Amino acid sequence: MATSKMEEFANATTQAFSSGNIALAQSYLDYINEKLPNAHPKEFEFIDVYYVEHLFWQASQKTKEMGWPLVPTKLQSLYVAFHGKPAV
């Protein structure tokens, strides 16, 4: 259940970008980014696998172009490590 909640949080972030609510999306990304440095290994896994990998899932190119530059560098690195390329 917790894994699907993290995926939904990623979806909420993507949806915020898609609807133009940049401040909300940024606050979600900032929250996750702040948790990353001190994350317990299981928390890190949830951030990496269930949030970052799911970020921009089925998003339009426009949403990706708007949102990707605002993703913190550490989260971008995790995204690229899984997907093999940036969102844009």
C-alpha cells in the first residue's frame, strides 16, 4: 500500500506541473529532496523507486519540458540512473 501512495505522490507532482501549479509541484519536489540526504535505506528505496522513477509517467512533452528543469539535481540523477536519460 505504501508503494502505491508514493507513486500517487509522484502523480500529484506531475499533475501539478500539468495544471500549471508550479509552486505546488515545486513544494512536493522540495519535500522529497529534503528527505533524501538522511533517508533510511528503505526510505531511500521508496523515494528512488516509487517516487522518482514514476515522476512524469505518461506526462505530455510540454509538462516534462516545464517540470524537468525544476527537479532538484539529486532527484534528476536518480531518474536518469533508472530511465537512462533525462525526462526531456
